[in-house]
Amino acid sequence: MEKENKGILYLHVILATIGAIIIPLTAILNANSNYFETTHILFGASLLLSYIGFFEKKLESIIN
């Protein structure tokens, strides 16, 4: 694997980890309030889904 691809892979892994932390943390911290921070949860989910999309493309290129 090239260094450029490893850098992109690590970036996606870090962003997915941040997204996976943001989702439950926001849900836990705002469980008792009337205003639920859906924007933070959607941001975390988009980070997580971007990694999943990147990973699917990577696997597809390896298989084909």
C-alpha cells in the first residue's frame, strides 16, 4: 500500500472514530434536556458513514 493511500486511510479511520464518539456522547449528554442536539448526531453519523463508504470503495477495488 502506498504512503498516500495509508495517509488517507488513517484520516478516514480517525474521522470515523471521532464520529463514533460524538454520536453516543451527544445522546447521553442531552438525554435529560428538552432540546436534542440532532445536528451533532448527524455530524457524527456523516463522519462514520464517510469511512464506511471509503472502506467499501477500497474493498471493491481490491476484489475487482
